[in-house]
Amino acid sequence: MSVPEVVEITAETVLVGDVIQVGGRALVVADRILTTRGGRRLEFATGEALTLHSRSRLTGTRLNSRRRS
């Protein structure tokens, strides 16, 4: 059984399926696109997007079964 885990999310560590709180709303990452200078454009399941700078740090939720090896 997978248990949600609170993780620090950066442009390098974000995964599809991560849940990020933005403006009090929980948004699920549906796609991530590499941008110039090491950033990532996150596209959410709702159709909204957010660009993370290479130094951005957010807190999000990830199922522990999705951990990187």
C-alpha cells in the first residue's frame, strides 16, 4: 500500500504525479518540460502551468512507491 509522503520539490526532483499546493489548491503534475537555464515548466492535470526556476523549492506530496531509486 502506498502512503503519501511530504517531499521537497525542485526543478530537478519533480515527478509526474506529484501533488503541489498552489494558491490553496492541490494540483497534480501531469507533465514536466525542461526549460532554458535548468528550470522546468510543470503542466497540471487541470491544464494550468507553473514554471520552476532552477533554484525554486516547493513542498509537495508524493506516494512513497514512486520514490526515485
